[in-house]
Amino acid sequence: MKVATRFNADLLDNQHVDDIMGVGDIKMSATLVTPPKFLLCDGSQLNRITYSTLHNAITQNKGECTISIAAPAVVTLTNHGFVNGDRIEFTTTDTLPTGITPYTNYYTNIIDANTFYVCLTRADARAKTNRVGTSGSQSGAHSIRWVPYGTNGADYFLLPNFQAVVPKGIGTQSINTRTKYAPFCCACCTTMSSTLDMIDNSCIEPSQMLIVLSQVFDM
């Protein structure tokens, strides 16, 4: 998700917001009242249809996949692009195998560039334990949607939750001949899944709390 870098009064002027920011952009605000066309990034659930533009901006349809009947089940999706701990949901045109429920949060445990297992928690996915198994029969075409911030059944998706956490970049870069490293503070932070990720609350000092807003143009 993009982060706005221009902080001035124009951002709170409805005449200019549409020109500066797009759906899914995030900005900080010191205002006491949430500005029009914005929502707090507090992990709230929103209706997928009512907020369809925002839903499509902060989630991604990764296409059709296959799921083996096995313990653990192997999911095949060519060039999936996931890393351990990415959150996804499955949908189908007919019936998923027993053990996989549509519109449910699952976490990827990577085998290779085209296959992975799934787990019910991020901790299990990163630890490579308690992988989900499948049984029974299946039919129809199955699809995967990447839902970084979570899903809540067929009708709702979740906003990013910045309560008591801040975004921190991952990876390294060289600045003035010095290598800068991401500020990992514990083992759980070494496998974050995207270039702008929310670290667990336990990894953040209280003084780092921010108020950030997620823009909505499809209201």
C-alpha cells in the first residue's frame, strides 16, 4: 500500500483529496475527527460489496489453484509469490475438500515457487507445524485471494489495524555507503511478508503509537 508523503492542510480539504490520494492509500492525521472519505485503520470489518473498490485495492485475486486430498494437503498455484505466513482465503465454484472452508483465514507454509501447505495460524505457518489436511471429494474450480489484513466470512473483509503498531520496512539498503537493516527486534519479525508490514503488538514500544487513516472513495 502507498503512503502519502505530503502533509499539509490540503489533505483535509475535500476539494483536493481526490487529486492527491487513491483508494487504499494511508496517511497520518492529527485531527480529532476522522475526515470525510477516510476510515480509521483499526481492523474494522467492512462489507465486500459496499466497499468493493477498497476491497479490491487491499486484497488480490491470485487465480485458480488445485488442492490435493492428503495430510497435509498441498496447494498448487503457479508462481504464487507468497512467503511463509501470508494470509489467504479460498473460494470455489462448487465444493472444496473437507478440511478447507471458503472465506476463512489460512496462512501459507511454502514448499516451492508453485506449491505450499496452509495452516490455521501464522505462528504455525512460520514454524512449519500443524498443516491442514484434506479428505473426501471436491469439485468445481478453486481460487485463492491474498487477504493481508484478514477476512471475516463471505460478506466481510478487514481493514489494516495500526492500533499500537507502526509500519516498518523490511530488507536492507545502502545509504551513504552504510547498509541499513530493518529494525527487527525479535525472531517473529524476521519473516514479515511484505515491504510494509505491521509488526505484532509485542514488538512495539507504546511511544510508537500512530493514528492512520485509510481512504475510501466508493462510499
